[in-house]
Amino acid sequence: MDLTTLTEAGWDPLTLVWKPDPSHPVLGFRCCGVDGCAYPADTADGLCRGCDATRLALGGHDMAGFCRAGVQRRQWCAERLCLVCRTPGHERPATGSGLCIACSATARFRRQGIDAYVAGDDRFAPAVAHPSFGRCGVAACNRRAHNRQGLCAPHARNWGRAGRPDLERWGRTEGPVKGDRAGHVVLRGLGPRVVAEVLFGIQAAAAEGRKTPPVSIRSAVEWLRRREEPSVLTVDPATAGSEASRMFLAFTADRLRVALSSPEREYHKDVWDLRPWGHSGRLSFAGGGGPARRNRRRARPVTQRWLREAAKRWAFDALATTSPGPAQQVLWVVGLWSEHLATRADHGERAAELTRADMMAFLARLGSMERAGQLSASSRSRAVEDLARFLRDCRELGLTGTGAPMAGLADDVAIRRSERPRRPKPGGDNDTGSALPAGIVAVLLNEDSLGRLERGFGPGARRMVELLAGVGRRPDEVCSLPWACLDHDETIGADGQPRRHPVLVHDMPKVGRLGCRLPIHERERALILVQQAQVQAAFPDTPTEELALFPRAQRNPAGCVPVSPNWLSRTVRAWVDALATLDLPELDLAGRPVAFDRSRVFPYAFRHTFAQRHADNGVHPDVLKELMGHETITTTMGYYRVTAKRKREAQDRLGPLQVDAGGQAVRPGRPSLSASEAARDDVGQVAVPFGVCTEPANVRADGASCPFRHRCLGCTYFRTDASFQPQLRAYLTSLLADRERLSAAAPQLAGWAQRDALPSEGEIEALRRLIAGNDEMVAALDDADREAVADAIATVRRHRAGLETTFPVQFRGLVRQSLPDVFPNVEAQHRSADSA
């Protein structure tokens, strides 16, 4: 417990009273709107019950005037001492006359006024103080007793109204005077343990940002005092009086159990609370665990004692280094194995009697479940891998040794690598993994769909989804973005003026990279600026460096806690399921729209879509790897996968569009390639810069034996198509820039050197003819064919980028042949000009 923080929050350890600041963002409360009233507001009008009743009795009009008039009802006042009995040892509380009960009675008997009684007169001497009755006998009360029963005046009246029960017990269970608890929580009268537990609950609520007004804590404390409970952990919160007290008691008991628990204590239970490991959720070895969630199977019980003990030992070590998800997956298949072993005659209770046949029977059962539709092929493969891992880890942990839970388990009770079914790879002619088709993305991000998202979950959820689709970051990276995540890079433009380019600054904890800078478009910049303005307006008192860009709505008074990835997943799922239609652009054989599988739309799918879009646009895998923050190039290469059928379709589309070095169509009027022509293209050409070469000798030598010294653009064997347009245009720009730069460098270069370095007009014209020829070929197509060609271009660019990474030497030809000059022999032209 943090007593310093509790004291700052209003805890007084001397009086055992907690007095929270009404303006506290979590523990505060709204005061009554009437000037001078210290009670909390209980009604919708912002008044306490007493003031509200007074207003209604006066006619209920003019709320503002009633509040300005101040308190118009009798309120509990602070305790006053008798004018006579106020010396140490003689303190007695005063009544309305200003005297205690005894002094008031004596003054009335003598028929004296108050001043005469106190100071004395010609008949009687000055009054003498009476001995004190001590403090009130109610443990929760801090007032002085005013009678021989040892009770203060308010509690004396309450005791009489209660029928004068046993005073000792009634004093232990009675609450404080109403006037002493306006906005306060009095913990006097509770046991020291209960006081500490209630304070711990208040501390936990403040730390978690859980809105907890004093009225809920006070009602819970009164309930505990009346029942004389020894601990919050021993009560059933469901039996508490009000809903507010039940929620506070349940919350406090839960946080106490977590604080008092540890991984070692959880080990002996059959259902583990994972919070001592720093995770959320539970891990069950006894099965059950509530209804199965989406993509998560219900836990199966592990009935054999030896197997349950081994599973606990394995999970105890696994949770120290991994998240609960993989551990739950492994324990699911262990439970399935336990269920299978229970069919033996001995119910599998003796590990030493298991044989190889038992393992083979279990693997056969998994195959049968797959054929019956109870398991998918990937789930079966994953289950076998997880069980093999579990058995391997148990042997490495020594659990099969003498005295260990799995002692005597035969070595052949294992799963060999050859017995593991292969996990099916994503396939299909148009497979893009988890990436969403462009048509589906267009439907999800149109104004109608995003408007539904905004109406259901707020504008912040809409901006988060738009940003997720635009920047391609991992969902947890977008959720955890700080408020100050937008920066700008400054460059100098061609006109000499500075340019500012927006950059998203974020962390990639998965790969251990902090402060990553991702260039973004103006669209994403505008989204971030609008979200920043909204968050800053919602939390004006919090410094912007502490704010989250997407703060969660609950238990977040300062706006510093971001939304969780789980919340984002639930939001996207509810939003997509609520959409009226989600269809693919194409039609089925009956002419009806093809419905898209909505389960494929989840937050991470937007990241896959972002990566696939860049791969289709020809971004080099090395560049995409850094852009996505992948640890290995193998992950990035998954986006460059091209099936044989899609490659053939691209050949059919681009083959008739090939042009030669003069920009003329190679196959004019040919709608598609025949099978033999496609095969001939596969074996009869070799890749060269900006196209392919069909010269037989060079093809046989894999591009290393060009008889024309690689003068491709002046060669009749050279072919190119529209998929090379970006490279052709980029090289043309480079040539023009080099020509201008070298022309300006005339004083520094000799004449022959300048002529050799300058790109010739022949080079530039040849390049322009090729670009124009490709443009004319594409422009002559109708809209449907042009769209199909665009898809074919994306396919071959992705395939080409993958080849450059997988086979860089063979594809580029930069080792076995000299760096080619793909333009006419400029050097020979210059030598001829010199001779002339």
C-alpha cells in the first residue's frame, strides 16, 4: 500500500476518515448546487435529496435563484461544547441553548438566564463544570457522549428509535452521524484488516482509473460494519445491499486476491489466474472455462494425475517467457490426448504402461476428426506439432526421470518429424493470404460503411480504422500511438524552397525498434491532426506528452491509457458483422454477387493489405522489409508469391503487348498466347534490363554471351512490354538529367571525354519510342482489358521482385556479364566523329 498517495487523496490516519477531494477525476463527486451545502448531489438536477425536497416544497421554480439563496433547511451542525463544561476532563456537548443537558436543567430549575447561570448572580454562585461522559459509545462516532448511556445526542435518539437493543453490540455496528459523513467515508469501528483492505481497494481504483464515488465506498463500509466482517475476502459481494457497494466489494476482493497471490500459489490450483504472471485471463486444467470464444477452443480437462502435474510444470515454465495464447493451444491438445487416454482399460492413469500404439491411435483419431469435419487440416497439423513440442519439452525438463510426474514414460511415446502432417499452405489461383481484395477495401472505407462505424463506436474508432488501413502498422502499434506521433521531414525542392513531408513516429516493440519514422500521405496527416484536437479538448489538463492518441473511454480520467488491441478487434468485428452487404465485384455463375467471408476482415488484415499493395506495385522486397518492420526477408517474400496459373494469365495478357526495340508490336492482332507460345517464351528468352532477350546464343548462355555486347535497345532480339514502363521512364529521366548536368560541366571535361559521357540523342529517342509504343498498346485496349492488363502487370512485377531477392545473381546478370550498356554504341559514334 502507498500511504503517501492515500494521504494525498484524503485519508486521515488519525481520525480514520477518508475525505476525498470532490474534484478528483476518479474518487471525486459532484457537490450539491445550493450555496453552502456540502452534501453530494443525488438528483439529476444537481441537488442533494434534502435540498431537492425543500425546493419541491417551495414550488420547484427558479433553480438558479434557489441555489443562490443558500441552504434553506436545517442541517446537521458541528458539535459544540457547553459554555460551562469545556475544561479538560469536563467536556460535555451543548444543546440548542448552548448548555449541556445538566446545566440546562439546573438553569431552568433556578429560573436563571444563561448569562446569569454561567457568571452567577446575587442568589447563586457561578456555575461549576460537570465531569465528562467521555466519547460516544458508537465505535464509528467521534462525538462526545451527552448522557449516562455514553451516547451522543443523535445516536441516543437512534438507539431509542431502534428499541434500545443491546448497547454494546449496537455501538459496534451502528454507523456515524449523518452530518459527519457528507462526502466522507468513516472507517472507525472496522477491524484493522478490513480498514487496510478497503484502503487497498481505493488505491487500486485510483491506480486503474476506475470511477469510484464515495457513496459506493461508504455503503460498502456500512454493510461491512453492520455484519462485523473480519475481511473483505470472506464475504459474498452478491449479498451486499446496493449495486454500488456490491461492485466495490467485488472489485476490492478481486484485487486483494491478485495482490496476495503468486505464480507459486496458483500452481496448486486447477484453474490459474494469469495476472500474477502479468497476463490477463485464466488457464484451466479442469476443463470448462465458459463458452468458447471466436477462434479459441474450450479448454478440455486433463484427468490423469500424472499428466495434469506434467502439464502444470510445463505451463509454469512456459508462462514465464511466452504469452498465454500458445500455452492455451498446447494445453488444449494435451486435454484432447488425456481424453483419448481415458478410453484405455486403466484410463491412462499409469504413464509407464503407455506404448507406441497409444500414440499412433491418437494420431489416427486426429485424422478421423479431420475427415469428420471436427478439425480443419491446419488445426490438425498444429495440434500434432504442439503435442510433439509438449512431450519434447517435458523430457528436456526432466519430467520423465525417477520420481517425476511422467516417470517410466517410454521413449517411443513421441511424435517423429515424419509423422507430423504438413500444414496446408495458402493456395488458390487468386490467393493473397490475409490481404483483403481491393474491392472489399473500397466497400469498407466508403462513406456509408465508415459512417456506420462512427455512429456505433465514435469518431475515434473511425479514424483508427482509416489510419490502420493507410499506414499498415500492426494493430497494437496503432493503438499505442502517443499524442505527439506526428512529425515532419524538411527537404529542399527543385525551386530552392523548403518542403515539409509528414512522418508518423511510432515504436515496433515486436522487433525491438523505437522511434521509427514512416512517411505518410496528407490524408493520414489530416486524420491525426483532427484526432489530436479532439483528445486535447477532452483532456485539457493533461500535458500532451502524456496523452494517448486513441485513449480508451473508461477508467481513463487523464487520457493517458490507450485503447487495447482486443477492443479494436471487437469493434471491427461488430462493425463488419453489422454491414448490410459485403460482396466481391465479380458475379457467380447465376449472375449474383459473390459474398465475401466477413471473418477475413480483422485489424491485422489491413496490414497485410498494405504490404500486398506495395508488393503488387513493384516495391523491392528489401525496401518492403524495412517498411513493414519484418525480422526476416522470408516473411516479406510471402507477399511476392505468384502461382503458376496467375503467371500464365499474366503471360497471356502481356505477351501480345510486347514491342521490339523500334516500339513496334511483336505479335500484332494476337489476343492471347497459345500453350506452345507461352512455353517457348519460358525457355526462349532471358531477362535483361528493361525487358527480355531472345537471341539464341545469349539465351543458351543464360545472358552471359551476347554477341552484340549487350546493346539491347538497338537489337532486333530485344523485347519489352508495359510492365517495364516505370523503369523505362525512370531511366529516361536519368538520361535527361545527366545530359543537362554534363553539358554544364564543359570547362572541366576535355572534348572527347564530354562526348563519351553525354547520352546521345539516339539513346534518348530509342527510349522514347519504347515508352510511346507501350503506351499506345495499352491505350488501344478497352476498359475491361486495360483493367486485366493492370492486374497482370502487378503480378509480373511481384514475381520479378521476388526473383531479384531469391536469385539475385542469375536474374540480374551482374556477375557473369559486364554491366550492360543497353543503348547504341555511343563510343563508336564518337570515334567516327573524331576521325571525320
